[in-house]
Amino acid sequence: MRIFKFGDGLGVCIPQAIVDELGLKEGDDIAVRVGTDRNFELTTADARSKAFERIKAFKLQLPPDWVFDRDDANSR
């Protein structure tokens, strides 16, 4: 992937193979998760929505005021 100047920040050019694999189109929201050794993972908002739908399908009911806090969940 190539990084380029975009306004005051930087942009990333996503290769067509990844665009096709994720079914991306202009205006889509994606999530980028940074791993180790300069690796990262792209997911679409649709993939996150599907994951939440699978979680909701479980019989376990979460309290109505429950909110997931990634920082709290990953704190050591």
C-alpha cells in the first residue's frame, strides 16, 4: 500500500484486491486495527454489524445499561 499526503494528514491507497475482498466502495466506513510489526487489519462496518447481530442472538441477555469499553477490557 502507498501512503500519500491528504490535506493536513496522510491517506492510504488500498489495493484493488483488498477493495474487492471487502466489497468496499467510496464512502464506506472501515475500522483499522494495528498489530505488531507494522501489520494491521481492515474490517468493514458491515462486518462489525454482523458480529454484533451474532452476539445479540445469544440467549444471554446483557443489562440494558451495559456498554463495551475496549480500554477497560484490555487493561492489565
